[in-house]
Amino acid sequence: MHLRSLLWYFSNEMTDHYELTITVPDILRDKLIQKLSEAGTLGLVEQEKDLIAYFPGSCDLSKLLLELDLAKALLEKTGEGQGLAYRCSLLPDTDWNEAWKKDFTALDIGERFTILPPWEGQRTGRTNIIIDPGMAFGTGHHETTRSCLRLMEKLAAGLPKDRFLDVGTGTGLLAMAAAHLGFREIIAVDTDQLAVDASRRNAELNALSNITFRKGTIEDVAGSFPLITANLYSGILIHIAQDIASHAAPGGCVILSGMIRGQEDEVTAAFQRAGLNVMDVLHDGKWVTLAVS
């Protein structure tokens, strides 16, 4: 959800790049993320108060920076100008893949899962999922991914195991967890081809062959599913609420994440309009994850 193809790009392209760090009010976060995507960001990292976006060194950022200046001026008129600030730096090429490895260590999540990189030994008595970083978002270290895994572990026992759908799969972590939870047919979609490629490689690392990874959206998927996960931005969740609901099997569950505290009410309302109601909520820091049915 927030890093996507950035690490894959840096691990394969040794080049100068821009690092744009933006302190942004929560109310503008989703709109700014969309704007950065439209401007051609290679990847995006979300922190507590900041968004960090990366662009090729050859990119002309003058238009984007002008728009940020205009937004700041408008906020100042409302007395909220201190809520938006940015800094931009041109960084020299670095071995990003090696730098990332230093920060990626094994992580236990829930009662059974351990997420670990290929260079660490597997843990006995745990369900190990190997994730090769430097590919796409979703190592399990983000709060939203952890919450999704915890709810999957909690809900899967009471659901049929015939099918599972992961919308916005990133590294394929949730899809692989579903395989370990006993789901037989697993479909995972992502709009980013780099994420799809990364997911396939990770599935191979874990010797999992019952997952189909596709470039696309939920509209490209047919049929219904007892369990669906969608770890996306709140605006996207609201936009595709009806599509998600139409793919939920009767009595099935949907796990929704990617919301900052305060955004869950709009997401809840959208899914209620689509016929699904909240059955469980997890909070992890500022992030909210919902289970609806």
C-alpha cells in the first residue's frame, strides 16, 4: 500500500533521484497521494506525518512544487498553513537493495505467522512466509498488513475454504497467508505490473502454486469469495465498495484496511450502502482495519 514498486526500482536502477518529503494534514493526504501518483512518482512511503515520494532525477518537478506552494497559500488563508510543508532533495545513486536489507528482519504476526526475508533462517513452530524485499509494498511491517493478517487468522476458521480474493496484492503476502490458512483457489489482483511480477516470484520462493496473480482490478475477477482482503486507500475502498460487495459470497467476510483514524466512518457508510455491515474493528496506531459481512 504505500511503497509499491519503489524498492524494486531502486534495486534494479542505479541512478540519481529526487526525494520529496511533504508534511501534510490528514484531510489532504488521500488527495495528495493521488496527485503524486499522477505526477509519476516511482514510489511512496507513508510516515506518521509525512509522505515521502521519489522521482527520477530527470523529472521536472516545477509544476508539482508550484501546486504545493499554491495549496499552502490557500491553507494559510484558512489559518491552517502550518499543516503543509515540503522539502525536495536530489540524492545520488545508492545501493538501495542493500540498504533495505538492513531494515528488514523477521517479524512474528498473530498466533502463527512469521514474515521473513530469504537470508534469514526459518522459525520452527511457526508458519513462515518468505518475502523478497526490493520488489513491492507488503513486507508485513506496516500496521495495515499486520492487522489484515490478524483478522484473516481470526476469521478463516469459520469460513469455507474454496476461494479467496486479494485486491491490491502488493508482494502477495496476504494471498500467500490465505494459502497457508487452507484456501484452495486464490486470486490476487494489482494494477501495478511490478507488484504482480513480485508476487509471482514470492509465491515461487514459498513453493505455493494455487495462487493466480493478475494485473487488473476487482472488475476483472468473476465469481464470489468467502473471504476478500482489500488493503487500499480509503478513497479507493469507497469507490469500489459495491464491486467488492458483489464478489462477497453469502455469509462471507471482507477485510478492509488502509484507513487513517477518522476515515473509517465514510468507508463504513459506503459498505453499508452496498449491503455489508461492520463485524470487527482493529486499531494499530493511526490505522484502522475493518471486517465487514
